[in-house]
Amino acid sequence: MVEIIAHRGARSIAPENTLAAARRAWELGADRWETDVSFTRDGHLVLFHDDTLSRCTDAPARFGYPVSGEPVAFVRQEDSLIHYTLAELSTLDLGSVFLSTDPFSTIARGEIKEPALSAFKGEKIPTLEQGVVLTRDLGFQINIELKDHGNEPGPFSLAAQTLFIIKRTGISLERITISSFNHGWLNWLGTRAPEIEIQALVGDDDEIPLDFKDFSFKTYNVNAKLISEKGVGELKARGKKVNLFTVNDPHDFSRFVTAGADGIITDFPQQFVIKNKAIT
Ligand code: G3P
Ligand code: MG
């Protein structure tokens, strides 16, 4: 049965990479949620996708820096997450930005009901530890993507700190998968925590053809825009586990499932959890 993985949580119906998005994915019956992890300025790990804050948070207003060159008074110019401490990041509101931007038009279509909608207001950037603890307490599963922003404090520091925090929560390691486009970090983890499934992300850039190098990983999470059903079949013939990102179209979902995909990473778990049950 194909695994339904909620991309950044149920991000089409909740602010992405928040505890609310994770909870929503679990309530829907997704098998797992995917989330992105990055360092703060003071060495904490938070769940956040971009290396800049403006798209998903009220940072420009909160920290007073200009966006798009607008001539406003400001105290800081930086929009990069790595410039901020955990305490500073904890003041940011992702929920209000989700409510005002409605990034998937799900609010406009009436797909998110009260009181869930109002409850998003004030939703914060979670720490990795909060995300893992919630996953543990729900009995849910999590795919932690190690984001390589090129500004980490040491060569394997993000992998090492992530592993430390996972183990500190006491979560069963069977509930964890770790993915990254940085395959060196995954190899480092593979030797230190062989109990955790590692998943090699391939296809960071929609314009650059896939390169599986020596096919040394057991699991590949592949950009669905760059692979055909035949390509999925070839990976399966090599004995690989194959997850695809980011599949939001029902037709794509059906053809990849038919081709043998093991997992589908989607912004719309609410759509495919039902579909999944119908197909298998
Ligand atoms: O894990 C798949 C996907 O999350 C990778 O791309 O940019 O959404 O983190 P991105
Ligand atoms: Mg990701």
C-alpha cells in the first residue's frame, strides 16, 4: 500500500511546517508528515523550509525590514532565518500569514472550517524537538528533511544535532525517516544510526535531469516532474524504494501508484488518503 506523506504537514489546509499542519495530517489519516529542519543563529533546530522568512511569516513587519525595496524605516535588513535566534523566531506568526495569503485558495473555497481557521492565528515556528515530540505522542511518523542552506556551523552539524534531538525525545526510531539532497550527510547518518531509514532526495532543480550517481541508497525520494512511470519501474527493478515529490494531481497520483511508487509526498493529503484507500 502506498504511503501518503503530507508535504510540510497538510500545508494546503494549514500553515506549512507547523504543529497544526502535522496534527491536521494525522487527523486526515496520512501515514507520515514531511518537514524541513534548519539551524537558528544560536544553534537551535527549527522546522522551516525557506532560508528566508518573508514568504511564511510576519517577519518584515515584526523585525522592521523592507521587502521588495520598499522605502520603510527598518532596524534590520536581513531576511535570512540564520540571522535570528530561537527567541526572536518564536515571536513570529505563521498562522496570520496563512490566513491572509491563502496560498492554496483552500480558505476561499471554504475547505477549512471554523474553529480550525481561527485557531491558526498565532501559530509559531516549531522546534525540531516539538515536532518530534508531537509525532511521538500522536503515534504518527515523520520524514525529517535536512536542509542544506550552505550556512551550517560545521560539515555534519545539522545531521548530528538532528540525531541528538531525535534520540533525546525517546521516539521509536521506526517512526523516523531522514531525507536530504545532501547525500554526504545521509551517509554520515547511515554509519551512526543504521536503525533510521535514510532517503536520498534527487532532483532539486526542475530543469536539471536526475542523477542517481552510483545508486547506493536503498530509498530515493525523486522529483516527480523529472521522472516517468518507466523511470519509477527501473528504480523498482533495481530493488529501490521510491517516493515521489510533490504529487498534487490525481492523475499523476494514479499513474505513479500504478508504476509501483512506494510513497507519495503531497500538499493535498486530504485528497489522496481517500484515493489511496480506493486504489489498494
Ligand atoms: O521531501 C520532498 C520535498 O520536501 C523536497 O523539496 O523543497 O519541498 O523541501 P522541498
Ligand atoms: Mg522538504
